[in-house]
Amino acid sequence: MPTSAPGPSGTDLAEAAIAGDRRALARLLTAVENGSLVAEAAMRRLYPAAGRAHLVGITGAPGSGKSTLVAALIVEARRAGRSVGVIAVDPSSPVTGGAILGDRVRMQAHAGDRDVFIRSMASRGHAGGLAATSVAAATVMDATGFELVLMETVGTGQSEVDVAAAADTTVVLEAPEMGDEVQAIKAGLLEVADIVVVNKGDRPGAQRSASTLRTMLVASAPRAPLDGRPWPKRPEILVTTATTAEGVAELLAAIDRHRETATAEARDRRRIARAEAQLWAILGQRVRLALAAPANAATTGALIEAVARHQVDPYAAADRLLTALATTLAAGSADAVRR
Amino acid sequence: MPTSAPGPSGTDLAEAAIAGDRRALARLLTAVENGSLVAEAAMRRLYPAAGRAHLVGITGAPGSGKSTLVAALIVEARRAGRSVGVIAVDPSSPVTGGAILGDRVRMQAHAGDRDVFIRSMASRGHAGGLAATSVAAATVMDATGFELVLMETVGTGQSEVDVAAAADTTVVLEAPEMGDEVQAIKAGLLEVADIVVVNKGDRPGAQRSASTLRTMLVASAPRAPLDGRPWPKRPEILVTTATTAEGVAELLAAIDRHRETATAEARDRRRIARAEAQLWAILGQRVRLALAAPANAATTGALIEAVARHQVDPYAAADRLLTALATTLAAGSADAVRR
């Protein structure tokens, strides 16, 4: 499926993007989304140049006003002269389209500003997983000089929450007066929050929601997150009204403060999580490529069929595939596992 | 992390579960969720016994009434004397809890019925991925004799939609009068639908929603799904009111009809997708175990650190890890990649 399209090489595109060519940047992001060979060559060049941007994940239930808040954050960051990249993970599919036009149009306000770059990514169809693809896209923006990279996702799916949680700072949005099921989703989201924002602050109940959240977080602390470590710090809780930019300057300040005051350990944990997500995704792709290579394709296909027919259990099949993989790797051809 | 807890072996648990022991079944499902050694042994025994159940994915945006509809489907299926297993993927986390109590309580109505078995699964924290874990859990229910296995997920995340789409028949729920962002999510969901249900049929606008959907689907056909194959069949559209069971018998009939009329090719495609999801998840786990084994742990850790510090790009690191993996596999010890 991934073919090297005729055109500039990944390295050339990377050089052009670093030099400020926005068309090259756009092409690179497409290559990253498609997992093409161009992306691999480009990433090898870009990766050492990355690591300086502040990656901020922004997530929340549908209707909490994420895109409006992102638009307001862009304005605020630009006022301070900072360049901003945005990766908006779109819940709708590439097939039926359906980007959330209103929000995207709002963001078009920055269309003439070359220090703002907004990219919508489909949330489905990433072979290496959504988190790995999003982190790679953020790395491209990081390496090409964007100081602030916002990763916006709908916080109602595991992969989507993982994207936001892979950032240096994770902002979780709430809106006052949400239904029961949304509340339950929220409970899961709060765990990954460094900053909780009650948006739609002009609605009745916003301040009350913020108070309730503060009480909740005090009552439940200290909690152990999934990895068993102690909660490093209770999340800050802010109220914003994204539509009028009320509280947005304070939010940006809180985002900066979170990064500045993060312990070295907390910072490393996020970076290592991102490194692992990318490494495992790439390894997984290479293992699959090796098993789909001519020498193994027949065995692999037959085993998948046998598992599908319940003639072989998936563990036994995996063991046989590992044997095939060992032979391929032992043949010494590292190329067998590359495209 | 996964340790073999003291207690019956996976094979013993599998035998007991097949013989109808519901406590053994519950323990097996926990083992599957934890990815323990017990689960592997049990799955080796259970897998050949599975493949008969009708797996039905039920998904939809928050608030569309999935759990109520699942409860109504259970009643309808039991009326026909069929046994029903339910895997409810809960959007809330294992840490903060927050199961959607109302719905779960409604399902407790079947607590005394041994031909109904309901299991809530957290949507986060599955090493092998949510889809692989859910398919494994469905396989356990299938092998232990449940005829109908319902997999219920919130259809707003990639992983969650993948779970529902891995079933033999995928039902997508809509509720009339939903917001913009939810509509966009819906567009992505419709692609995986074999049956579309407009629930809350007693609300104004339900019939109009159904008509709009029919027009949409006609207007947009023929569409090419992500894998490039032609759309096998336009989804059937039904209206239900889950709270009063209106239309639920018709829905169950449509679910059965979908399976009966599915082409062999369509059926195989779903089975192969399930087999692949499980195989790649198991392979991925084994590759990671091999790289975490004493012989490789130091190299792996150092490479992850180097990638995290942007000193090595993730592709170069992946290549070095593959070399380490080759050595481990060549050492001939298949045990190195097992727990």
C-alpha cells in the first residue's frame, strides 16, 4: 500500500520544511499520516531537530467547545509572538468527510499567518495506531520550528485520550450540565488531566461545576494513576468562555506554568511514553512487513485463515509466525523488514 | 506485571467454564482482561470450541441509549430461548470507577438467569489493544456456549468503533436531535454499520431522522469503504424505542437476517479481521517480552531513553531492536518470548 510517490524525497521535503516551506510541511504531514517511505526518510532527518516545542493535548467530551478554545488559544499565543501548530484529530472519517466545518472555518481566520499551521487528521485508519501517528505529526511541527503544538482530540475513546495524554501538558475540557454518560466519560478523562478547564463559563452552573470538581479532586486524592506511581500534582482548575476569550490568557499562563514547574521525572515520563509509542508502532509495522514478505506470505496467510476458522488457536499461530520471523531475521537481511 | 495467580490453571478454568461453571467464566474473563498466563492456557483450550456464536457489535454516540437497547435485546432473545453474553466496554476508567449505574442496574434484572452473562470491561489499559481483548472475551463466551454475544461500546473512539466493527453484525445507534459534533461522529460510524437503529423512536423527529438517513445513504452510495472493496450492501434502517421495547423484536430479526444473508466473502472478511487483531496483538506482546528479557533489557531501555532525548530517531532505534530480537530468536529459545 505505501509507495514512494514520484516527487521530492523525504530528506528534501524535510530540508524544505525546516527552511520554512509550508507546502513541504503539508506534504510531510500527509506522508506521516499514510505511513509512507517518504515519511520514514523525513523523520530520520527531522527527529534530531525536534524536542523543543511545548506539546499540549486538549481533550474533552463532544460539545465541550474544544475547537473554539483552541482557536482562542491560537490568538492568545500569537499575541505573545509564539508560533502555533495544531493537530486536530477529527472523529469523522476520511470517507464520508464531515469535518466540523464551523470550527475549522473559525480557525481559517489564521489562514494568512505563516506562524500558524492547522492540520486535521482522521482518527481512523492508522496502521501504527492513532497515538503514534499523532506524535509523529507533532514531531514534524516541532522540528520545523513551531513553539507551541496543540493536539486536539475528542476525549471519548481510548486512542483519542492516549493522544492527549502523550503531550507534555494535558488539558481536559468540561462543559457545565452534561448528561450521565458524559459524566462517566469525564471520570476517565480527569485522570490524565494536568489542567481542567470548565468551558462555557457564561452558562449558569459553570462556577458550581468548577467547585464540584475541586471538591471531587480533593476528596479523591491521593489517587494512584494506572502506572502505579503517586499522582505528581493535583490538576489546576480554571473557568473559560472560549467564545469571548474570557480566561484564555490565564489558561495559556497555566499551560506554561505546568511545563516550567514539572519535575524532571514527570517530564521524562511523558517523553519516554512518546518514544515507546513510536518505537512499538514502527517495530510492529516491520514485523508485519517481514511476515508479509514473499518468503513468509503463504505461511502467514494460511495461519490467519486457520485462526479465522478456529482450527489453530492464536497463541499457537503466533509462535509459528515468530519462528518464521526468526528465519527471516537470521537470513541477515535487514531489508526484509523494511519497505 | 502478569503473574500466574495461585489457583486453578487456565485449562482447568476453561474446562469448568465449558461445563457451565459461571464463576470459572467470570475468572477467565478477568484473566483475559489482565492478559495473564492463565488466559493464554485457557484460550488454547477454548479457541477450538468457539466459532459458533453470533457476535453482534452495538455502538453509538453517548446518550443514544445503547445499554437500554441491549437490555431490551436480552429480553427478546431470552423469549426465544437463546442464551446471551454481553461485553459492555465501559468508557470510564478502572481507577475512578464510574460505571453507568442506571444501565447496569437495569441489566441486573437478569441476575438470576444463568443463560445471561453480562461483563463490563474498562476501555483503557489493555496492552494488546481494546479490540483484541474484546474479541478474546467474546471468544470465551462463544466457547462456553452463549449463542448471541453482544459487544456494546461507545462509538466515539477509534478503538471502540473497531470493537463493534469486529463483530459478525454491527448495529449503529442514532438518537434524534443530536448536536453538530455528534453528527460528525455519526458520519464516521455509519461506515461500519450493517444495521442503523434510530432509537428513542417516541421522540419527535425520530421518523424524520430515519428518512434523512435513508436519503443520505441512497445519495452517497455506492461508496468505497476504507479497504477499497465495494460496499457489500446498504445498511438496513430501523426505528426502536428501547424503553418500551417497541421495534426490538424487529431489530433482533434484522440482526439474524444479516447473518443469514451475509455472503461467504463478507463473513470471512470479519472472521479474518478478528483473527488478525488477535494475532498481531499476541505477536506484539511477545516481541516486547523478548526485548524486555534480561539479555535485551539494558539495550531496549537505553534505546528508548535515546529516542526520548531525540539522540536517536525511532526508525534507527527500531532497526537496532530488531537486531537484538533476531539474536534472541536465533538463540532458539521460544521461551524467551513467552512469559
